[in-house]
Amino acid sequence: MAVLARDIPAPVGRKRFRWPLSKLTLRILAVNLVALAIVAGGILYLNQYQEGLVAQRLDALGTQGDMIAAALGETAVPRDPTLPQALDPVLGRQLVQRLAIPIRTRARLFDGDGVLIADTRMLAVGGVEVRLRELPPPRTPGLLDPWLDRLYGLLDRWQRRVLPLYREYSDQRAGHYPEALQALGGVAAATERVSGTGNTILLVAVPVQRFKEVVGALLLSSGIEDIEARVRIVRGDILRLSLLALAVTALLSVYLARSIARPIRRLAKTAERVTGGRGRGVEIPDLSARRDEIGELSIALRQMTDALWQRIDAIEGFAADVAHELKNPLTSIRSAVETIQRVDDPATRDALLSVVIADIRRMDRLISDISASSRLDAELARAEAEPVDLTAMLATLVDVHNATASPEDAAPKLVLSADRDLPIVVAGVEERLVQVFRNLIDNAVSFSPPAGEIVISLHRDAAGAVVVVRDQGPGLPPGKIETVFERFYSDRPVGEAFGTHSGLGLSISKQIVEAHGGTITAENRLEAGSANDGPNGAPSGAKVIVRLPA
């Protein structure tokens, strides 16, 4: 039987490896270190610096060779042009040793036949030739020197150019060195070669002339150990500074990343606990004292969490209110249906059926209004605000109401107190703003006496547009001014059938106005002997004030 991977138990006691640094820390550290390492690595090559020093050394050897060759041509060759022009071996050897040894350069002199006359590396002492070799200066190795030597060795092998091989012969002749042969031909030559030990040797050959006749060749050679030592010192200084910079950069990067990653991790863990349903006992850390983007993130998360809990409370309250409002007509319907089964009187049965039909209509109206209220937030969030002319909108609503009102019903008349030629424009969703003012007009009409008057005024203030709807009804009950905007609140006029309104009209209006950034309030009109507002007396009606930002 096949065994699925999910059926294999996980190993016990084995923990997943976790880096001591966060991913954000590693990324910041990598970016900073890689950039610095590239700069340090590029400086370590110093190719152009070393090549410049080698070119200067070759130029200096050429100048020195020209000077020594001119001296040899003047002193080591007979001055009489009628005599054979040839180098004096003894005088040439002495002159070469006297001129070349102080400049710390090896010099070899070949006569016109290519025979070696003098070599500053070989001194005759008591008839025995002694080879001279300059020892390197003493150096006290440091702690990093072995590692630096290895690094320099790798860099040298990596950067080393392919050079012709330099060989040392026991019986040296000009034919062993192409540069010397070229100088015997009257042309100076300068080249770089590499010895069998890997050391670079600079060779400069110049012709020795007398009356433009080539009588010999002077070959100067020099190593570049001092140049390499100088470049090595510069590289060492740069490397030490780079290591110090790397260490400082690493520490600063870790500090910066931890100052960013730690609070973000705290916020993330707290958000996970909130997501896990730990309840309101989980508090988002307050990092507003940082005064940076993380502090702003902390403030935003705290505000978002508070808004989330408020929304949850609102949803729970809304669900409870919906259940309560739907339970009342359901209870009435159930009682009526149960009573119908026990009643034989047709009149009573018809009355009970009327109650059932009225409650069903009430439930249908409730469900429709509840559905509209629940969709309102999402629709307003998706809708795009456009310029809305409140003057034209209210004028249309007033004209339509007055034109459709039936004289037999003695419906209240609407009066618009505004300059119809002066547009007052706000940003919003026109359909929803129409819904607000229709609700307010319907509510004012239901409370106004027959043949009454409802005044709708519109004006502009410093904050935006102000719309006031005044009726001539009984006014708002004492202590209920703020309650009228709550869901399912219903304080209907005398004589109106129960359940005609769902109690969501003003609540929906407030929801729409606040979504547009405005406010809606209600208050009583105080009677002062006229229909206008007064400071004293009984209420002469109610007024609802809507303020919308321009």
C-alpha cells in the first residue's frame, strides 16, 4: 500500500533553523556591504597606478641609458676619427661601474661585436668575479601580513600579463638579448620581461655611438620590487581602511535594520494575535514617539484596529436590531395564524388575515431598507464623487413635489428659500444626495399639518453648503433630538398606521451625509408669535440642518 507524504509523522524534537538576523537586516546588510566591497575590490587592483610607475621607471632608465651611453661615447672611444672607433674595455668597465652603481641599476656593456665588456653585477676582486645582489630591507611582519601576502599573490597571479621570458646566461653576449641586438643596430629598445622566479624585469638598451657610428650597446635592467612594495603598501592601507569601513557599515546596517525590523516584527506579531481572534485584550504597540514612518504605521494600525472594533460593534448592534425588528412582526404573524385555526367567526378571521398581511408588508419594507442600508457603505466607497449643483437639485425636488401633490390630500407645500440663479456646488454622488433630501422631505411632510408649509433654505458659509429643512409639525420629543438618527427609531404622527415606516430613513441619511464628509443635525423650532424661529415658547416644528463641504 502506498504511503502518502502527509501520512508520515514529522520528526520529533527537530526545530526549523532560524537566522539570528531578520530578512530585512540581511538585505540591508547585503546592499551596504556589497556596494562597499565592490569599491574596495576595485581599488585593490591599482593596475593603472602600477602601470604608471612602471612607465616612469622605463622612461627614467631610458634617460639614464642615454646619459651613460653619451659618456661612454666621449671617453671610452678614441677621439681621433682617423683611428679605429672601438670601445676601450678597461675604461668602459670603469666608467660603467662608476656611473651605474650609484643609480642602483644593473648595466651591461657590449662592444660592437656583441661581446660583454662590463656587468655591474660582477666585480673583479683579486682575480675572482664576485656577483652583487642587493638584499631587501628588513621588515617586521604584522598580524595581517600573511593574509595580505596571500591576497596579493592571488591578485598578482590573476592580473599578471603574459610577458616574454627573461633568461640569464653564463657566457652573456648581445645575441642573447634582442634589445641589445636592436641597440647595436642603432635603435633604442625598452621592454618588460618576466624571470623564471616570476619577477618582472625592465630592460632598456641604447646604442653607444661616436660620430654616429655604433661602437657598442648599453643594456640597463631593473626589477620592480620597489614599485610592487609601494603598491602593496597602498593596497594594504586601502584594505585596512576598507575592513574598518566594512565593520562600521556592518554595525550601522545591523543597528538600522534592527531599529526598523524589531518594531515591524512587534506590529506583525500583534496583528497576528488580533487576526487569531484574541479579542480586544491585544493592544497595538504605540510607537508614535519615533516620529517616523514606523510611528505613522503604528498610529495607522491602532486607528484601523479601533475602527475595526467599532465596525464590529456596529455590525453586532445592527444584527441585534434587525433580529428584534423582524421578530416583532413574526411574533404577530404567528399569533394571528394560531388564532385563526381556533376561530370560526368570518369577521374575526378576516381581521386576523389583515394583521398578517400588514405584518408581511412591514417585513418586506424592513428587509428592503435593511438591504439598502447594508449595501450603502460599499456603494459609496466604489462611487466616484462628481460636482453636484445643490441649487438645481433642491429646486427640482420642490417643483416635482408641488406639481404632483393632489389638492384633495391638502399636502404641505414646499418653499425653496435660495437664489435659483446662484449655483452652490459640492462634490458627491448625486443619486445618494437626492435620497437624503427626499427622506428629509418625506419625513417633514408626514409630520406637517394639512395645507402647511415646509421651507427648504440653502446658503453658503465658510465651510461649505448649508441646507435647512423646516416643518410646522409638533417638533421633536424632549430628549430624543439625537435619538432620531438611530436605526429603527420610530416616533410617528398620530393616526399613522403602525409599521408604515421602517425607522431607517434618517439613519440612512446620516450615513450618506457623513460619507460625503458632512454633518446632519436636528433641533426644534421655538415659537415666538410667528412661523419663524424664536428664542422662547413651545416648539413650532422641527428643522434638520445638513452641512456639506464645498
